[in-house]
Amino acid sequence: MSLMFSIFTFGGNGKMAKISNPELPRNQSIDFFNPHMKSFVCNKEVDHLPPVDAQADRWLAEAISLEDPEIYFDDRDYKRIVELTKRAADRKYWKAMLNLASFYIEGYDPPHGAEDAVKIVEAAMLSGIPAAFERMGTYYMNGTGVRADATKAYAFLQKAALMGDPSAQAYLGDRLGAVSDDNLPGYWANIPVAVKMLECSVSQGYGPAAHALHYMYLEPPLPDGKTFGPVTPETRKKALHILHEGVKYGCSTCAGKLFIEFDHPRNLSEMVVPFADKARGERYRMLADALEFNPRFRFPNLDKILPLPPAIIPTWNGDRDTLLEAAMGAKLKPRPVRPEAVPEKTGRQALDSAYRLRGSGEQTAAKRAPFAGYWQPTTTVDSEQLQRKVAAIAPGLYEKGEPFQIIYSDEGVRPLPLESLVWKHWLTIDHDYPAVRIHAADGLTRMVPHAEPLMQCAAETKCPATGIWQPWIDPEHPLHAIINQHWRQSWITEGQRFPDPKQAWLLDLPANLVTWHLMDADGVDINRDIDAQSAGGAG
């Protein structure tokens, strides 16, 4: 029988004190952390995430762009950043909700503070968002808005990891990778589960997990699960590969490790890399510095400027920006929408021409909008005429908590009973959905011109042209949110096989479900002319 948290806790006198409000998500009953769990199933975060409102996604991307570390702190417009984030959060966009909670904690939106942040996280928990459980675990670990409690912290982190949160998986995976429970405080010996957790985290594009995982690839655990095997050329190669993939996914520690390994290895007999190479090391150093400066960077096309040995690295002019731009993801310049493609509407039914509407499947019988967005009424009144009248009302935009409009009967005098109305929610989606379109905050990708139609190839074929290729699966597929992303791109050379999801991404996804689209055949010229002053560096 699993252990559960009670709704009671010990007071300072050792007696049982009843929790003031056990119904709050922060106080929910939850399984105790079990560091010696026998198995671990790699659930994915995306299995629990609701569909994202496209307009909310754009607002959040704009907010992230305004918080670019390149902008001097005092010059950042945090009033606008918080406003955009709040607008996205009001549409129930979970990433925006958690970002807004962070702004409240950091004091960027007085008088909101820690308690308001905890309430936002609780709302995300009630929606089943794995990252919200991870955040609550972090709050308990640090005593943020709640009383510090390591036992509860680990319990929430475990729940988040089991639900699929990659950050919690990486944290616990690292903590379970010790050779014995008493080796270091806070670390346990459960290597088989540790490997599975870390691999699950990396498969979802969480770079920091790759650093802990490379140790377990370098010295793989033996069948007993308690000791590590010998280091071999094969294990070194596997460890090097996962570190390199970690850099693509934004792991600054991975990039720093490879900088040291290639530039100034401390022990030649324990090197992960096959040989010292200061030119390679210098590039990893620049990538490590960039990721330390801006952890949101991703370098999916790293192989363009820094392929793994035995491939020869291309020459480079030494300029930092050209190096980073070459490794970044690419997105197409927005395609203008024809005015005639979107009927003009005004008032509550107004909709930006970049979007159209699609039913989310959510509905409510409440009198007010439970969250911001487009809502359309239906009625249960047994009158075909009234049902047609109500159905003819187009979806309208409501703010969170705003009363739904009163709808009158066909005589236009008597309002329909509120209990006879059910309101259906509609999401905004891109007007050209489901076309291949990548969305990312400015500064995190390169903008490339249209080359419509995009060259398209099946996954099982050989690459017909060298360039940046975007994998894509049906947007209705559960894994689309971790495939149809700029950080999943690859720089692939002509004649090369496209990456296999199982081998390259650690994902149990049939390759025939993936199509590859050529985003940019030329990429960034990393030898473009620059001032002589900035031309120094490794080449």
C-alpha cells in the first residue's frame, strides 16, 4: 500500500495540527517520494497539455522577446512584458501562467506577490499541467509562498516526473544516479530508473538532462543496477554524442564540458572526446557563454558549424554572431494574409486576420467566461427555431470573468433561461493551419524567406539537398508539440539519412509518421566578411 500525505501535519509541540484548507491543491494528498521505485514509465508532458491558443502564443513570444538579455535590464519594459504575459495567461496558456507566477514572485507586478503566484500555479495544477506540479515542488523546496518542506517538495517533483515533466525528470534522474544511498546527502542508488528518467527528459528536448546522462553512458550500469561497467571507445562515443545533443537543446554545462575536453583535457586517459582540438573547443566555449547569457537559446543546426569527429569543421571567421546564427533554428517570414480570405467582423466577433477559429472541445454552463477567449452559445431548449437562432450567433470574445451575453427568445422580449445555455470555447489557430509554420520569440531563430512550396521528403529517404530541415508530424498527433518545433530541426547534408526518432531523439515514434521540410538550403555563411578587428579566433 502506497504511503500518502495526511491532511494533518505536526505542530511545534509535536501534536497533530489540522491544515487550514486541505482542499487547496498545494495541500493535496500525494504519494511520498520513493527513491527506490522499481520501474519508471516514460510519460510525455505533451500528453497532459491542452491545445494552445495561437494568439496567446504570439503574445507570450512577444513578451519573451522584450525580456531579451541583450536589452539592458533598466531598458526592459516590464509593464508591457507582464501585460502581454497576463493576456496570454488569461487564455489559459499554461506557459504564460507559470511565467506570470514568476513575475509575481520577482515583484514585477505589485501588489501581486508570492501568494498570488501560488494560486496561479494551483490553477495550472487543476488543469493537470505537469510543470505546475514541478513548480509547486520547487516552491516547497525553497519555501516560496508556502512553508518549506522537503518531503512535500520531493513528492510533488516525483508526481511531476511521473506525469512527464522533463525538468522534474532531469532533477530526480540526477539524484538517483549514485552508487549508494549514503554516498552523498540527497542522492540515492537507483541507476536503472535514473537512466530512464534522464533519457525521457532528453527525448522531450530538455538539454540539462544530457549532462547527467553522459556519465551513465560513459560508464554504463551493469545488470545488477548498482555498479558501473568499463569505459570503452563505444561508451565514449555515446557519451560524446549525448553531450553534443545537449548543446543543441540548450545545455550550457554540456557545451562547457566539451570546451574543456577539446581545449584543455585534464586527463588524457579519461577523455570523452577522441582527440584534443582547440578550434572545436573554442566554438563550444562561445556556445557555452551564449547559453549562460541566454538559457532560451537552442542550437538545433549545430552540425553545420560544429559536426562531431571524424567530420572536419568548416572554416570560420571568428565572429560570435555568425557562429550562433548558423547553429540557430530557422523560421519562415510571415506570409501576408489576403484581405478577402478573412471576412471582416466588428465588435465582439472581431478577429485578427492572422487567425481563424477552431473548437477546443471545452464548454461551460457557467454564467461568466471561466477564462478569456472566444465563446459561442448553444441551447438545450426544445425548440428548433430557437436552436437555429442561437446557433447563428458567431463566437464572441470574452474576458476572464465577463458575464456572457443575454440571449432573447424568438419574440425578442423574453431572455432565455441561463440554465438552458451551454457555451462552447473556440481557439484561435493560424489562418493557414496546418501548414508548416514555426513560431518562436524574436532573437531565438533566424528569419528566412519563403521558398514555397517547401521541398518535402519522407523520413526513410536520403536527403536530396544540404540545408536546414524541419521534421513535421500531423498537428493532431500527441507528440506534435515536441516535434513541430524549431529546436527539433537538423542540418543534414545531401545523401545523408534523415534522423531516426528512436536513435536520434530517444522517442518511440515510427519514422514513417515524420516528413522533413527544407527550410533553408543555403543557411548562414559563417565566412561572411566582417571587420578585421573581429576576425580573430579559431578557424
